[in-house]
Amino acid sequence: MKEEGGSDRTVEVLLVEDSPGDVRLTREAFRDAYFSVRLHVATDGLEAMAFLRREGEKNVHVPRPDIILLDLNLPKMDGREALAQIKEDPRLKDPDRHPDHLGCRG
């Protein structure tokens, strides 16, 4: 749902969440938003980092998320470690300075 006079731009959201129930609740919440949302889901920190770095065949053309919703208690790599890696990776920390590597428009 979009607000009158609002933008037609779709907001790209990466949800990093291992609970199917919480994923469902998030989808429902965005369904009632006043803007268009495309929700991408990663179930652990490793999957989230692959998405953000566009690693692996399925992530080659994924969009850059506008928002990351990050659960802190995750399997394989928890949210704290994923956040630390995001902060340390200059391509993720400041994507405008590295547009070619991640396929961003800079």
C-alpha cells in the first residue's frame, strides 16, 4: 500500500531471521505499510553476508538492501558477528565508494 503522493520506489529490506514465525509476522507487518517493500530473507549470518557481498550463484543479481533487520541470536554466525563484518568491510560500510564491486549505482 502506498501513501498518496508517495514514492513508487520499492524499499529493499533484508531480514536476517531464523524463526519462520517471526519471518511471517514481518511479512504481515510490511503488507500493511504505506510504501512498497520487497523482503529478502536470510536465515543465518553466513547467508546474510553472502547476500550482502553477492557471493554465490543465487546472490549475483540481488539488490542492495535499503534496510537490514538483523536478529542477534542466529545459527552458524550470530547477528553480532555479522554486524561486525559489515562494519569492517569497506564495500559494505560505504558502498558508494565501491559501486563497481557490488554492482551498486554510485
